[in-house]
Amino acid sequence: MFFTAQVFDNVRVYGDARVGDEARVYGTVCVHGNAQVFGKARVSGNARVYDEARIYVAAYVYGDAQVFGKAKVSDNARVYDKSWVYDTAWVYDDAQVFGKARVYNAARVLGAARVSGDARVYGDAQVFGKARVTSEAHVDGHARVHGGALIL
């Protein structure tokens, strides 16, 4: 099978970082360390992907977002604006993290969940279903936020 990853504009890929398969990386993006962008994932704008982060399947990271540590963004998930996903956090399915939100430690955001504003999701917390965590809310520990819950 022949794959054609696309890297263009002012993108910097260095260290042992890799962009492969049919991934597209463009803008002023920086991918470094041991980070990987693969599958049909996209990274654009001023986004940063580094350390051992993984962006894959059809995930999209853009704006001024940062994904680092051993964090993963996969499936159709979106991480954008000035949000950060790091440590061993994982954002997947159709979830979105945006605004200045932070998802870290071993937290998971999945399903159609949204984390936005200045919200923080951390520890072993999970946000899933159609749940929304926004404003300055903090979800931590072993908390589970799901269904149509709205945490402000």
C-alpha cells in the first residue's frame, strides 16, 4: 500500500518525530521529540505536538493547541484553540477540547463530549456521552461525567 503524508508551509518536524500514512500537517506547526502524526490525522495552524504524543485515525489538532507527554488524540476527535492535552490523557471518538481547556494526567474525553472554556479534566476522570464541561469547572479524581450533563 502506498501512503502520501503531506507536510507543507512552515512546518517543522524534527528529532525522532514522524508524520506518516495519509496525515496532513500544515501551517506553522511543530512536531518534535518522538511524536507521531499518522492515519488520516491533520495538524494545522500554530499547533504543537511533541514528546511521545500520538495524533491518529482522523483526529484534527489546530489553532494554538498543544498535545504532549504521552497524550493521544484519535478517531474523529478535535483539539483546538489554545487547549492542551498532555501526560497520558486521551481524547477520542467525536470528542472536542477547545478554548483554553486542559485535559491531563490519565483523564479521558470520549463520545460526543465537549471540554471548553478554562475547564480542567484530570486525574482518572472521564467525560463521555454528550456531557459538557465548560467555564472554570474542574473534574478530577475518579469522577465520571456523562449523558447530557453540563458542568459549569
